[in-house]
Amino acid sequence: MKGLVIVVLCLALICTVSAMRVPGEVDTHQTLADFLKGNYSLFAQALEAKLPNVWKEIVNAPPTNQAGEFTIFAPTNDAINHSAPITQTEVLEYHIVRGDLVQQNLDHPWTTVFTLYNATGLNNHSQVLTVAVDNATHPYRINGQHRIVNPDLVCTNGVVQGIDGILSFPEVGVADIVADTKHYNFGTLNALLKRVNKTLATYTDITILAPNDAAFVSLFNQQPLLKNYLSNVNTPNSYKLLDSILNGHLVEQAFYPTDLKNGSNVFNTVSKEQVNVTRNPATGVVSVRGANGAIEANLVQPNLIAANGVVHGIDAILGASAVGLDLRQTLESANATTFLAAINTTTLGYLLLEEEAHTFFVPTNEALNGHALNVSNILYHVANQTDFAFTSTFVPSLLRLTSLSNHSQQLIGTTHRNGNATSYQVNGITVAGPFRTLKNTYVYLINDVIPLPGSFATALKANNFSDLLGLLGQKQINTKGLYDINAPSTTVFAPTTEAFNKLPPGVTGYLTLDNTESAAIAQSVLNNHIIPDNAIYRFAPDASTYRTAHNVTINVNRNVKGQVTINRDINVNTASPLLTQNGIAYGIDGVIVPPGLEFSTVNILNGLPAENHDAYGNYSTFIRHARSIPSIWEYLNGNNNYTIFPPTNAAFASATESFEDFPNATAAQIERLTAILNNHIVYGSNVVPETNSTIVHPGHSANATLELLTHNGNTYEVILKGVNSTNADTANVVVNTYSTRGQRIYGINRVLGVGVQSSKSHGLSTLEWILIGVGGAVLGLIILLIVAGAAYYLLVRPGRDGYRQIN
């Protein structure tokens, strides 16, 4: 009875164990040895012959309630018959794994297991094989070589996985895998290893965390100069950096994802730094994390088994956030070694320490060809901040000048857009970059040397400021208290030629006259454009006030769009400022006339040309004559309303009359000159023609009239009537202007009311009239002789002939 109970319990246990099998497993109810001899006889014979001790362990392995202590990847007899005989014991060992390995214990998508083969390249540690998911029919493939065709053959003391070929253990090294560009994408890594002569074949039991080519592309896109530095720069520093990067990817023991525990696994690199490898328990994803715990890379191509270790392909460079170049290395890799050498040969070597973050604008070697850089040149290529803005704003350089009151000389960055293309410039020179160093120094490459700013005169000469330069060059002006624009920290608001053209015609000419009177006025005008002791590089929002060298306060406004105006009506060109060695100049589109400064009619006449491009002072004859008549001169210089039509000097020269001035003139000559001048003055009225024909009365005469003819708003002809003759005198208007008091001035090319004038003035000269008179007398005498002759032949001669006939 007791024996029956035992039998029943054994049957129940067997049923229970059978019930624990995973679907798909085959319970052979045999020992490993018996099952192999009966089904994989050729492989069993080889084991028994070549590995007798192992075979003995297999034969004597006790039965268990699980799969057993061995898993044997057994090639089928057919596979062995179609292969070379198995002669190496290592090959047989490579087919045997201690422990049970059935499908339910396999990780997806791959599992690594340790075999009985202890490889010398692994310091006599076990070599592994990899079981990876293949397809639905034969789900698993071993080392990418052979498939499991008869899976999970469970014996009483082990498991058999029937495979369709003989496994070969890895014979290639990790170096061969990295160099195999046909099957793997580690070409960049392999090239960099060669540069530092790092021979992976000399390592044993090694893990290569191998960044793929895409990982290097990503790093080099973020740091363009790093690729050139690591690949082409041949300096001890470049080799040292490259070696350091590579060593961070070499782990001094072979590890496999299957061996990893969930969570953190810390290994040492060959440079004795720690690398933290984690396995996500939910997904099985293996990652490498940085010191801050963030994922730096994932294993995307794991378990490339080699004779001396394993290669795991990863998708990023480890420690990439700390991988980079210092300033010296950046310059070495950026074709800027000439600039680097210039720093080293001056007292500026401290800049290479990057103790403070700066922005460098570095000329390439080609740009510096033929240029010698001194300390000032170098400092002017370095901005004193890293957030350099290309927004037409000034940024201080490291160059400090006594001419700027020991303040920094400025750099200016601008942005230029052409369609979809955008470029950036510093002081008008296009930049490439930026390239950022490890210490947050920014480097821009430029194809030219940034010149040190020169004087105001040099800056103005190179631009559209010829009228302003003409004024600054007047000797009389410079002796009349003109502020020295070469004084430290000066701002000049520089009117352009177009700005001077907005002034009434004659004003600019008057200012440039080299005499004491005009020079004094010009000096006050110029000083009103100079801000002393204040180099203005930024205009505050809304309104600001500045005191000029003329001691006048001007109001400067900047609106929300950044547009700057002076006194609300003069625009400041902040887009193209002119840096100088002692300040800055801004072009403006108007002239800042000091309050209360007036340009009288006489001032205007002195500065007017006879024609648009003639020299100034072409109305001096009219001025001289007017000065001879006190009543007229006082009136013209007073604050009166009037309009004058002054003839040019050439018009007076061609007039048929000549006029004597006081004190040489007689009373009659003075009276005549007064009458002539009054023909050109309209008293009490600032005449601005509003129609094509405007009629006014000159002088104090109600009989005489002046008719102004206009065309398209321009007065071009003046006709005088009712003076000395019934014929009208006509003159062309050559200049149309006004004084600051509003008095109108129309320069004309003829003296009105004189009478007979030369042909140049639409009249005849005295000689021409004499010739006409003599010619007329001669013609009359000829006509008289002809009439007398005709009368003689018609009346006298016939009578005489008849008389002779009678007698």
C-alpha cells in the first residue's frame, strides 16, 4: 500500500511538472545524453570524443524539476554531414551553456549567454553567443549565423536547442568590426582611431561603445570646427583631445545587455573614468547616462561579438556637452593661426585663458596676408561681451583710447537680408560663425581686417559730406571759435549735401565765403552740430536733450521703431554711423540752424551763383549800387516785406548805361540809379506767384508793372512795362530763393528799364545804333539821287531834245 502511494505521488509530481511546461516546449522524458545519442548522434559522438569530461558531466547530471543545468545548441546530423568535421574542442564548448535556456527566458530582441568556451582574448573569460529574434517560422538566430529549427527540447537534466549549422566562435577583433565599413557604419570612429594610432587589437576583454557615423555628424554640425580640429590639425593638443574623447568610449571589461541589472550599472573606462549604463526594466532599452543622470546615448546596434570583446553601436558621442575646443584650439582649426601667433607675440596671451567671455572677430590667414597686427588692432577685434547683437547697435571692444576719454572703441553689427538669404556684418565686414568654445567664448571668422577708425575728416571724406567738409576747411571759420572736432569723445551730427541743398539757395554759398562776417555765422552753425565730451552710441527711448558746442539745447527723439529725429523734423541716419578715433558722426538730412540766426537778403545775394553751377558773389554789382542809395540799402537790410529782382553782374556789364556810385556820382546819376534800382524792387510785398501770370508794381510807381510768368510752378520770366518807353523789357529768372525773413529774391539776367542794351541783353549797343544811323543816311542819299536822276530823264531831257529840233 505504501508503495502504491509513492507511485501515485510520483505520477502527480510528473503531471505537475508537465503542467508547468510552457506551450511549445517538448518534454522528451529522457536525459540529455540519451536524447542526444538518439537524435543528435553525430554531435554526441564529437562531445564524447573531444570533451570527455564535459560529456561525463552531462551523463551524470542529476534530473531536476526544471530544465536542468545545461543548454546544448546541437547541430542536426544533416548540418554536420554538410560541414567540415568538428576538430576543435573550442567549437564544441561554444555550443554548450550552463543553465536552462528556453524561449520563455529569452529577452527580446536579443539575449547573450555565456558558453563553456573561455577565450584568451577575453582574459580566459567565457565567450558569449547571441540569440536574436529572426522571424515567425524560426524565431531565433544564433550569432546571426544559424537558426533554431527544433526549439525547447526539454530533457530531465537539461535542454537541447536544435540548430541548422555548426556555430563558429568569433575570430575577428573589435578593431575589425569597427573597421568593417561594409557591414557597419563606424567609419568616422575608425578614421579618428587611426589618427592617434590607437590599436584596438591590443586590448583584451574590452567593450567599445562605438558612436556611429550619424553621431559624429550630429556633433560636428553643432561644432563645425571640431571636425577639422580632430581630423586635420596636427598638434599635441589635438591628439590629446582626440585620445581623451576616444578613451571615454572604451570600457575595460566586456559587458552585455543581458548581464545588466535593471537600473544603474557602473563600469570603468580605460582612462579610469566611470560610465553609467542603465537598463530600462519596462522596455529593455540600454542607455548610457551622463554625470547629471541624463541619457547621453542609446545602444542601437548591440552585441557585435568579437574575439577580444564586444562592440555596442551607440547613437551619440559620450560626454558631448563637455566635448569642444578652447580658444587656442578653435583658432588652430579655423585657419586663423596668424591671428593666434599675433596674440602670442604681444602682451595679450591672457586672452587665450578665456578667464572672461568675449566675442572674437578673427581674420583668416588669407585676410591677414601682408598685415601686421599690433595690440590696438587685436583688441579692436574683440568685443567685451558674448551676446553680440547684429541689430545696428554698438558693442564695446577691448580697445580703450585716451581720445575717447579712456572709454572703449565701439564695434557695430548689422544684419542684411537678400530674399531668403541673411548675412551678418561687423563694421561692414561679413562674418562666418559663430564658433563657440568650451568657456563660452564666441569666434566669428572674417575675410578682412577691421580697420581702426580714423579722424572725422577721413570719415566725412569717404562719404557724402562735401559741403560740410568745405565749411570745416575754411581758415576764417577755424579762427572764429569753431569747436575742435578732434577733441576726446565728440559726436557730430553731419548734414549731407542734400541737407545743405534744403537751405534757401545762397545760404550755403554765403557760409562758405571766406570772410569775417560769414565765417562767424558759419562757425555758429557748425558748432550747433557738435556735442562735446559725449560720444553718443545709443539714443535713449523717447526724448533726450543734448547741449551743443554752440551752447544750444537740441531735442533728440527715438520712436518705437527706433527712428531718431532732432527737434522733430531732422532725421538721423543711425543705420550707417561713422565711427572715428575720438567719437562718432551721424548723417542727418537737415541743417540745425541755431535759434534766432537769420540770413538776410544781402547774405543770400552774397552767396548766390549767377547760374546753378557758377561761383558765388555774382550779385555784387547790385549790392554795390544799392549800398550807394541809403534809403534803399536801409530798407533792404531792415525787417521789411519786399521782393527784389537783382540783375547779375553780367547783366549790369552788358547794360547800355553805366552807373556811378556814391560819392563819385552826380545828383542826376544818383537819381537815375535810384530809378533803375526801384524797377527791381517791389516794396511791401513778398511776391510768390500763384498763377501763370502775376502782375505787381515795382518801386513807388503806379504806372510801371512787373509781370511774372510761371510754368509748372516755377517763375522763369519777368516783364517790365510802363517805364521810359512803351516797349517792354523782358528778363529771364536764373535764381529763385528767399531770406530767412521771408523776403523773396528772383535773380535775373537783364537790367530792367535801362532802354537800349546789347544783344546779350536783348538790345543793341551804342555802336550798333550809330552804324544803323549812318547806314540810314547813306541809304536816304542814294534814294534821293535815284529820284533826281529819274526826274531828269523824264522831265528835263525830253524838253531839251525838243528845243533842239525846233531850232
